[in-house]
Amino acid sequence: MRVVLATHNPHKVAEFQQIVGATRPDLEVVGYDGPEPVEDGITFADNALIKARAAAAHTGLPALADDSGICVDVLGGSPGVFSAYWAGQKKDAVANLELLLDQLHDIAEPHRTAHFTSTIALVMPTGEEHVVEGIWPGRLARAASGGGGFGYDPIFIPDGQSAGAERTVGDLTAAEKQSQSHRARAFAELVPLLARL
């Protein structure tokens, strides 16, 4: 069975296929080729629903949409829903990461806590809608590390690692990331709903 993922980002399509394949190998995640809706919501859930509704209407398939970002405690939860646009409308991932590091350059270790949030909306062609959320707690490194992942991954150090052996998400293998990420956590909440497809 095919499910459309409401994104033009091939990294997210591949990541979702890996996550979905671990529990539902019969589901094929396909990318969205339709028009991009205006994401003018003020929460992750708002934006995920906007994208999923557009993809379901355009394709006639069940649609998944993820709206996610990094939330930094000392910044009051920002960048949050503005994570992709933190350095401007061009969605420049490198500029976003560099700006965030610059903004936190003098913030001491105890105050560098942050978390990734993933909110996933599932919209059926019938109009049925569901929203789930996954949180991945951690803190921010002082410099980027690792060549894996994308976006803010190279500066995010997930909680739960051994002292002295901590790695950023950019240092993790794809399998390590998929097993613990905010999207994997949100998807775990979605599994019972997908079982009905």
C-alpha cells in the first residue's frame, strides 16, 4: 500500500521509509509532487495538518506530513516552527545552524538544553485526521560534528549517552538515528493508526 509523505525533501522521504519499513514493510512511502501549501500555522500540528490535507487532496492517497524543528530552552522554545527559516526565507540549513550557534556562543553548558520535536499528521482521503508527537531531548554542542543527518543534526547531542563518549546526531549512523529520533518516537505513536490502513 502506498502512503504519500507531504514533502519535497528526499532526505525526509528516505528517513520515513526506513522508519515505516521497520514496522510496516508493506507500506511504501512516496514523495509528494504537488503544489506546496502555505505553512502559516503557529504550531507544528497546524503546519503538519496543512501539508497532509493538501497531499491527500492532490493525490487521493492517505497522506503523512511531518512538521518538526529544534526547540532551545534558553530561547523560549525557538527556533521551533521557524527552524527551517531561522536565518531567512531561503531555507538555508547551513546558515540556520551557524546563526543558532552564534546566538548561543556565550551560553554555558547547563543552559544549552534543547529538544527536537516531530509532529506527524495522518490525513485520509475520507477526511479522517490524526496527529501524534515525538520529543527527542538533548543539548546543543558548541560546534558542528559528523557528516550524517541534515539540518541541525550536527549540533544536537541526544540525552542518554555515556559521559565522555557523547556524539551529535551527525555522528550517529542512519540506523542509530532512526531508532531513537523524534520522528521515530512520533511514528511509534502512529503505528496503531496505520494498522487500520
